[in-house]
Amino acid sequence: MTTVFLSGSITITRLNSVILARLQYIIDKQFAIVIVDANGADKALQKHLATSQYPQVTVFCAGNVCRNNLGNWSVKHIAVDANITGRAFYTQKDKAMAQVADYGFVLWDGKSSGSFNNVLAFLKQRKKALVYFAPDSAFYPVSSVDDARTLLGKCDPAAVAEIDKKIKLTATLQRLDGTVQNVIDFAAPSPDERKRRYYQTTRSHNYRASLRLEGLSLPDDIAALPLPQTAQGMAALIQQTKDRYAQQA
């Protein structure tokens, strides 16, 4: 049976329609789910699964205390050295979950080092993760170091620099792909780069808003592609997406 590791940032406390649609797919496929006992996104995911009365869930807890188990599911306690404290205490649990899961499903605010560390845990095991990037309100598949870099490129450089301090991000990515160069530029973006990011975000928002009005979601194979630079290109992409759904109906 396919097992999915659900996790997310503590700042994400509500599940929007985009997230719920993906979660429903997991439920419909009757995948086994492993989830942690943390607050924030993890608790919100637990709440939805409990409301849906989904039984195939295992809650992983670090040590003897389980903070949240809203569905009274089976519990897996991960033994952790008493001398380990802070984030490292819970990292032991996350590593164990990445090992038992086939795929990762991560809700990320673009700032949390813990959530992105879960993405890296899957890359280390050559597994894939589907990452909901809250600033874009969109999902991005991450199956390679290049995918991880692309996602990090959407973030505030200051936030990426902070993540690097906490989880040695640059060194980890270098080990994963064997490169020796500095893989992330922490310098402030140029005015032209800031303008490019602004218009990219605006195009992304308008595209997804147009689809939502039609009751449609973003296909996986389009989610990771760069959006067209012109209004005509955007209109063509929107029509292409609608035509695809019409063919599948």
C-alpha cells in the first residue's frame, strides 16, 4: 500500500480548497497516511482527516508524549535520546517518517526550516514530495535538487538565508547533487529581478483565479512550468487548461 507523509508549517492553520482537493485525492485512493502530532498545518490536516473519519492514519510522536491525535488513530512513538533538545528532538521523528513513506505532502509557508527539511529528507532517499507553496497558493512537485532550488528561488532571500543557518541548507544541497559551487545566492535581488518576481506572482495569481472561477484546479504537469510573459500567452494557457478538462469530462 502506498504511504504518504503529511506535514506542514506551524503558520498554516487553515486548509483552502486547493489543499483540500489534493487531500481528497489521497483519501479517494485510500493511501496510508503518516502524520506528526504538531500544531499548525499538522493539526489542521489531522482535523480534516478526523472529520472525514479516515481510518488509515498513523500518528508519529517523539518520546512518550503525543500532543495531538484528533482521530484516535494508532500511534508510533519514536525513541529519542534524552540529551537531544529543540528542533533536533523532533527531527528524529521526521526522519523515521520519511523512511516509511513513499511520498511526501508538505504545506510550506516559504519560511519554515522544519518543513523544508522534510522535503530534503525525501530527496536524500530519492523520493518525491508534493509541496504546497503558500505564497503562490499552488503545489509544486519536488523530485530533484533542481526542483528544490527552483522553489527556494521563489522565496525571500532573507528567509532562505535563515533556513540555511538552521539546517545547513547549502551544504545539504551540495551533498545531494555533488556540486562544489555555492548553490544559492543569498544576496538581495536586483530591481529587475524584483520586478520579474512581482509580475510572475501576479500572472500566477490571475491564472489560478481564472481557473477557480471555472471550478478547476491546476494540473500537475503545468504547475511547475514558467508562466507566459504576455497577456495573450496567459489567455492561451487558460484556454488550454479548460480544453484539457473538457476532454476528460
